[in-house]
Amino acid sequence: MNRPQNAASAEIEQPAGSAGVSSQPRSCLACGGTYGPSPISGLLRCRTCGFTSADVRLGDEQLAALYGRDYFHGQEYHDYRAEEASLRANFARRIFALRQHVPNLEEASVFEIGCAYGFFLDEMKDVARQAAGIDISRDAVRHAVEQLGVDATCGDYLLTEIDRCPDLIVMWDTIEHLARPDLFLAAAARDLRPGGHIAITTGDIGSPVARFRGRRWRMIHPPTHLHYFSADTLRLMLDRAGFEVVHLSHPGVTRNLQSALYIILALKVGAPVLFDVVRRLRVFDFSVTVNLFDIMFVIARRGG
Ligand SMILES: [Zn+2]
């Protein structure tokens, strides 16, 4: 995952008596229908299109607080920077796919929403004409700028005027974290040049693994993951924002095995001491690529 963004609170519907507190909107962000209960506890499901959202009510400040330094060190990630090699391997594969589906990538101006520590922007240095990004994590952006020398800004994309008209916007493992993904897609459509592209990765709740695992699917963890897309609902939301999907696949994902074990032993099993033993042995300190076919890679073209 890269980076989360908050939504602009002004556009979020407020239920009576909760002034100043963001909540899930009462109508579906993908189709405008109404939410009902989901078979998975803690989630809501649109009665019309099936779009699934977390049933949480957090203020913007509470959402932002989820993504302090601890987020990248010890919460969802054992150590995000320690995963640099595997993250770069994933980005290299995505760049390979972008070259196939985005015309003239080498001439493109690229903008990344949720650039985190800047590894993707660094990989893009010799690929595209120009690459820049934004992230709300101050710690991550400082690393991106000072250590990698990439063009990264700390801030909320919805509240930021970007001073160029990108040919490509990317959001890697970010859209599921956003309170209002619909507003981000609308803003991306506005910022992109006509005919420009957006590339997104996120979990696929319609995949066989997600359906089989239910509440235990590894991508289900509100409140950091606020929305759960299927191929159909992502296509629907993109369509409403003026995009046409030109590519959708389920590629494999590379992860450092030690970090994957951290999630299992320290977070799921609740045995951090056992993880510490494993970590010191260093026998699992290498990357593996697995494909459970439950992560979507989508490229869509802005009309106009
Ligand atoms: Zn819906």
C-alpha cells in the first residue's frame, strides 16, 4: 500500500447531530443507491450495485491519525522501507504493463497520488518525461525528497492544485483507504489532459479468494481500508467519473516473506515474540511473488 488521503470534509454528508464528524455517506459512492447490511460484519453493501464500504464513522483528524509513522512501521507494515526491494519489483512489473497500455509513456508527465517513500517515482525517473507525487505522510515524503531526490509533496490531493496537466495519474493500493474515492476520481479526471490515463491497484472483493475467505480475507481491515471494490463496482465508479476501462488484470504481488510472516505471527496470531525469533534467524528475509488473483490492476482512459 502506498498512501492514504483524506477526503474534503465539506463535501461529505453529515448526519444530524454529528457536526464536524465525517461519516460514510448514506448513498452508495459507486451508483447512488442505498447501503444495506453486508454478509461481512462491520461492512455495508449497496442494495443496487453491491459496492461494499466499512461501517465506520471517523472524523478527518481521526483518519489522518491512522497514518502516522506507526502505520509504515509496525502496523500494516512491519517496516515499509525494509520492503523496498519487493515494492520496487512490483513497480517494475507495473511499469512494464503501463508501457503496453499507455501510449508514449516515455513522453508522459506522470502524477502519483499516494507516493509514500517515493520508490515508484524513483523507478519512473528514466521511464517518463516527468514524474511527481503527493502523500499525506510527512515522514514518507521527507524520505522521498531527501533520500531519493524525487518530486514529492506532502498534502491532500483534493486540496492541492497541481501545476501541470498530467498524461497519467497512478494510485497504487491507495483507493481503498480514501473516505471519498469518488471525489478523487473526479479530481483526477479534471486534472488529467483529455485522453489521459489513470492506473489503479486495489483488492477485488469479487475474487474467488475474497468470497471464500469472507471476513478473514486479508484485505478486510477497517478503518484503514474503507472501501472494497469488485471489478464491476470499480468500473462503475470510473465510468461515473468519465473514465473508460482499457485494461483489467489480476497480477501477482511480490512481498518480503519476513514482512508477510509479521502480519501472520504478530498481528493475526498475536505472537510477536515468535516473530522476533523468526526475524533474528533471518531465514525468511527474501522476497516471494504469489498470485491469489485477488488484487486488481486497472488502467482507464479519460474521455474527451
Ligand atoms: Zn451502488
